[in-house]
Amino acid sequence: MRSLAMIENWPAGTAAAAVVRADGTVAGTHGPTDRPFPLASVTKPLAAYAVLVAYEEGAVELDEPAGPEGSTVRHLLAHTSGLAFDEHRVVAEPGTRRLYSNAGFEVLGDHIAKATDIPFAEYLRQAVLEPLGMTATTLDGSPAKDGVSTVDDLVRFAAEVQAPRLLDPRTVLEAMTVVHPGLTGVLPGYGHQRPNDWGLGFEIRDGKSPHWTGASSSPRTFGHFGQSGTFLWVDPDAGAACVALADRAFGPWAVEAWPPFTDAVLAELRAAG
């Protein structure tokens, strides 16, 4: 895909990208797809997928108590537990505001570890990484932001999300469906969004503006971006997903570069039929 070469113009030392179709075929790659990059918050969808495996295995229920009083596993996954961004401090009643929270995912990791008697990083490896052949992906630290992976590995994950084998497709559909519709909140880097829609561990594009995906991205697009200059989106209407990893932290360059990149990718996919 020629559109992927646009990453050459990004002000980063190294970047890599790939597109994978819903049938699992790779439409194109560019850059060192086997190079490990820090994921920052692109760690969260991986962690969320492990939580959903734990749910399907019966280790936890989505609506069981977890985190602050009145909060559940579902609240934590959807950033509605009321926990602050990076502190284990309650700043709102559960279910009333969309408060993007690293702390919430750290509480989730602890909750799964206690429920399964397996450290969360090891549970993630056994439940998601190993079955998908994601041998270059590691988690050493917070399940909110300390993952390291490659484009090649994230292509495997993006293929899984589009055609689930580890989870019941109905569970994945729930993960990409808005939890607590209508809640407002800040999308980090993009300001206040009304509404600020999220599913279970995945951000949902809907009509957000500004946004890190493209102007032509469908409202059903879901995924995540990270402060380390990384993103993964899945556009069900386009029947494809895109992964891009870079070695430059998110900033104004990404706000400018990412949407036209995504629009070019989607245009090329449409042209190819």
C-alpha cells in the first residue's frame, strides 16, 4: 500500500505501519515491522482483551464489584469508575463521568491477578499473547501503559479482534459497543468530547471532533492511541485495521499527521475494492 509510505514524512526517527483486512490478510506494511516500540496506552486494548478472556473463563463477571465503592469490572474497562487519571483517588461517582484512567486499568490488573491467582502480565501472556503468536510483546509494569510490541505482533491482535478466535464474537461486539452512552469527558490530547464514547477497553470514534482517526473513518471505528506515538484502529465498515508505531512521543505532529494518513489508507482500501 503506497499510502503507508506517508510515515516517512513523520518527524520521527523510526516508524512502522501495517494494514490487516478482516479476513486476516495483510494489505501492506512499511518500515521495520519487527522492531519493538513502547506502546504507552495501546497497552490497554491488549489488557482489556485479557480481562474479557478471564470473563469468558468464568474467573470474573463484568458486573462484579471492582475498584471504588459502587464500581465494577465494566466501569473500569469503560473509564467510568470515577478514579482519577493517574492516581488511585476517587473524583466522581461510578457511571456518571468518562474519566480516562490509567489507575483504573492498574486496579483491573490487580483484580484479575487476585481472581486467577496469576500475575496479570503472566495472565496476559497465557490468555492473549501466546495463543496469537505475539512472541515479541511484553508487559513489564502497568497494564495501562507499559506494554512493548511490534507492528507484526499487533497485526496478529488486530486480525483477532476482527475475526475472534480467543473470544466469542458476541463478547467482542460488546467491547466495541458504547458503555454508558452520552457521558462527556476529556479525550487526552483532543480536549472535551460530548459525548466521549468508549466500549470495554476500546475507544469508539462515533462523531468525535477533533479525533486521531480520519475524517473518512466510520463512526463505528474503534481502537486506541498512545502517548509514545502509537495507534491501532479497526474500522468495521472498511473491513480493515491499521497499526502504526513510532519512536516520537505524541504531540502536535501526530494531531496533524495521523488523520490524513488514515484517510489515505482508507481511500486506497476503497479503491482496491
